[in-house]
Amino acid sequence: GVPLTLSSPFTSSFSLGSHSTLNGDLSMPGSYVGLHLSPQVSSSVVYGRSPLMAFESHPHLRGSSVSLPGIPVAKPAYSFHVSADGQMQPVPFPSDALVGTGIPRHARQLHTLAHGEVVCAVTISSSTQHVYTGGKGCVKVWDVGQPGSKTPVAQLDCLNRDNYIRSCKLLPDGQSLIVGGEASTLSIWDLAAPTPRIKAELTSSAPACYALAVSPDAKVCFSCCSDGNIVVWDLQNQAMVRQFQGHTDGASCIDISDYGTRLWTGGLDNTVRCWDLREGRQLQQHDFSSQIFSLGHCPNQDWLAVGMESSHVEVLHVRKPEKYQLRLHESCVLSLKFASCGRWFVSTGKDNLLNAWRTPYGASIFQSKESSSVLSCDISRNNKYIVTGSGDKKATVYEVVY
């Protein structure tokens, strides 16, 4: 799809600076709501994805095919293989694309967490007992281990009341939470205390942090800054140990691969970069024609999935020039996460969609349409739950059904 806005949807969507847009997105200057939460003109026309479009060519079927179960309406081709020489071909999916061990059948909505502000960041603990939702000025903690209606069990007041949390990450032991957002300071919370409390703060020169990652050994934290730098923090000494410099605009997303030895970052400068953590240097750079909003590295294969402002998801092989381009979103791809088994991943968009995809070729496993933009997501370590954060001021917990 062609980007439908002139401004940067990324920064204006998170109320950093003043932007106006086309398409009746009448935004208050710099207001978060302006860009992210008003529906854009749908680009479904381009790919003919909306159900009504699909039926137009067979009007006599319209009533029956909608009401009769068991007559699937075939999606037009949405997954394309791009070879080293740039040839693009629709992907013939293998017969086991949607079946087999560890491939979900669908996802069932389990809980709604009424956070009360736009939920820009979510994470679920490895025990699946707690969900953390980051919104304006605070992170709320939810006990999702029990059925029944949900109220927060704690609230972590992190930033100024008007500033959005953009990322929150648990340390591997689940005892600490690192929070970053529209401020120069990251806060580290002690969750084991009787009442959660700040045990450390890390301050850099950048005005905002867009994304965080924590090394598998919990010794180091990485912060993607609005100035494009990636700051490396020693968590034991609470000191900045290095900055990776290269992105020429904000660094929007991050993941760690190869057992903690490589870092992948995406930027508003239309690049994805790979960094060697032992040598402290850039190893790879991939250039795109769109801003990068989200990415994830497959835990056990050489694939990197990238979510674009253009609405595409691209899955790149990181050791040879080969990729897949997936076209089911109709607007910016705002978040992306692999299941720990590596066999599937999810992406979420400004088009209100949660998409689950098969690694690497992107057969569509399931789609869930929410009520507003889906800004953030996480998958539990046991691959049984998905959590999403919404422009509708709530988070949703899904049970993954196999």
C-alpha cells in the first residue's frame, strides 16, 4: 500500500512533536490520538482484501457465501517470495503450513484489562500470572491467573502524568521491570518488594526511549533512543557502557539474537541494522523504502521479521539475500513478536488487526480484529497466551488454541 500520510505516523502517533495528516485524521498538534487512533482510508482496495470487495465479482453469491459456513472466500495472494535478483512470486504454501506441532488453530479472547489510557506497551510474565500494561505516566500490574473481572493489583508511577510509557521489559527472573518512554530516564522497578518500588534510574541525553531489550543473562539493557542512538546499560553498576551510533533518525524497535551476541534495531531512517555485541560494531544494514516500526528475530532460525509504516511485513533471511513480503495489514505495522518455538509470529497494526503468521513464508494462521489500533503485543514464554495493547485504552489477553 502507499503510505497515506505525509507526516511521520510513528512520532506523531506517540505525541512527540506536532504533525498534521491527510485523510481526515484531524489531529490536535502533537496529540497521540491524532494519528494513531482515527481510521485511515483503507488500502484494502489495493489488495481486494475486504470481504465486500471479494464478493463484488459474484454478486449472486454474496448472500449465500456469507451465511453458509464452509464456503471459504479465498484471500487473494498476500505472501510473496523475493529472490536475490528481486523477482517477486506468490508463495505456494506447503501442505503443513497451518497444521503440525506447535501451530495454533486460533486465539480466544480471555480477559479485557481496562487500563484507562492508550496502552502503548504490554508484557506478560513467564509464569503467565501477571500482565504489565504501560500507558500514560504509569504501568499497571494485573493478576491474570484467576478468572473473573480484572482490576490492577498495583500501579507503578513512572513518568510525568502526561508522558507515555513506550516499553516495559521484565528481567528474566521476573523480579524486576525496566520501563522507558517519553523521558530521558529509564526506571527499574523492584517487583519483589511488598509494594513495587524504584530501585534504580538510568538517565541518557535522549529525550525519549522508544524500545527496550534485556540480555538473556540480565546483565545488560539496551535502549532505543529518539535520537537514533542505542544505549547499552550495565544493569549491575547502573552505568552506560556504550552507544551504538548509526541510525540517522529515531530507533524504533529492537531484538536480540544468536544467544545474546547480536542486536537488531529498526529505525525511522528506513534501515534495519545488526550490531555485534562483543565487538561493538555494526555488521549489517538493510535499507527499505519505508520507516521501520517493529521487528523480531526468530529464536531458532535465521529469519528477521520487520513491520513497516507501509503496511508490509517483510521476513528477511539474515545470511543470504532472500525474503518474503506479507501483505495482510492495511496500515502501519506497530508491533511484532515471535513465539518462543520460532514456528509462528504475530504482528499488530493501526488497522486494528492482530495477525498470526507461519515462519518464514507467512501463511495466515489467524486474524483477530480489535476495536481500535493495536499498538503493542507480547506472547507468553509457553506460547499459550497473547497480550495486546490498544488505542481503546485497554489490553486484551488471548488464549492460544492448538
